[in-house]
Amino acid sequence: VGMGFVARNHLGKCMFAGNEQLQGFSEPELAEALAIRRALEVCRSEGCLSIVLASDCLSMVNKIKSTAQDRSRVGTVVSDIKSLASGFTRCSFLHVRRGMNVAAHKLAHSCEHYVNLFYLG
């Protein structure tokens, strides 16, 4: 299983993108949580102050937006995501249709051939 993320600016231009292979993970929700956490880490390291993170995984977006503590299998990662998000001037999470998230999925699936791709635009 792989994960992928794409960071775009307010004009839709790709600023950076990457993928990583996930060993021992088969749950799509956990892979999505790990991809979101990694995207936040990269955004922070690249000096982004204000971000909108889009995901096609509605359950994950709802878990991140919830004020309740998540006690599911992905709860620890959700907690990490919330902590990382608090370090931005503005950080919001948005659910999008799967068709709007094609680039990230292609990066995730490309892990079969190319691992740890990283692009800085």
C-alpha cells in the first residue's frame, strides 16, 4: 500500500507532491490518515502558514474535525494530525469527491514502481 499527497497554492498550481510506501498497512482509512499527517509535516517544513487540506475520505475528515477524542485504530494518527494542524496560522480540512483527488491516488499507486517521489514546484 502506498500513500500520496499533492500541495497546491491558491491558484491550483502544484507546489510540492510526494509518495511513500506503507509497509504492513492494508486499511485505506489508516493510509489516508498517514498521508494527511505526512502532508502536514511537509507543509510545515516548507514554511506554509495557511493551508486547506482536501481528502476524499469523509470519515477521516469527520474524525479530524470532531472535538471528541478518537478511540478507533486511527485515533493516535488523528491526534497527531490535530496537533500538527494547530501549528498553522490557518488550517482547515475539506471533503472532496474522489475525482478531485486523482493526482494523490496516482502517486499512492505509483509506489509499486517509484518510491519516495518528491517534487518541489
